[in-house]
Amino acid sequence: RGLGDVYKRQYRDGIVETENMRCQMEKIRKHFYFSGRVQGVGFRYRSYYIAQSMGLTGWVKNLWDDRVEMEVQGTREEIREMVERLSQQNFVEIEGIEAKEIPLEDEFGFHVKG
């Protein structure tokens, strides 16, 4: 058995779930601080529309020090994709990202604060 086969479950329909697949499907929550040109360029509203389109939950808000703070909840891959899509937006220039995983919250939707 390979390392990827440490955890393996086969379902009645023949689908085999591995540890790697389970980790990709597991929901997490991340807290972010974005710096760079992230205020005055539609960053929060683009965050909202991307999160809504992907079914992610959380919130985003501007900070007094020109950074943007965000919490987002979804799978690791979905959150990675959201940040990637934000970084590709016109006029947005993300120069720094501080991120940490935090406990999940029971919530619905994604909203813009402040």
C-alpha cells in the first residue's frame, strides 16, 4: 500500500474515498489580512460575488490601515481558488497575505461589513 492508501473507504456504488479526497472535501475556515492595492478597487464586492458564486460563507471588511480583513469558509481548494480569482481582478494588486486557519462557524452566506 502507498502512503495515499492509509485511509481508504469503498462505497456500495464502487467509489473509493482516500484520505487525500476527504481532506479536499473537508470544510475549513480561514482568516485573512490582504495588503497592497486592495481598497478603493472593488475588492470587497468582488470577494462577495466570487464567494456567493462558489457557495462560500464568511465576511470581508476594510481596515483603517488600508488592508482588507476577510474570513471565508469552504474547502481548502475552494478558498485557494477564491484568493486566486481575487488576485486576477483588474486594479487589484495583492502584495501581502496573512492567513491562519480558525474554527468553523455556523453561518449562511457571505457579506460585506462596514
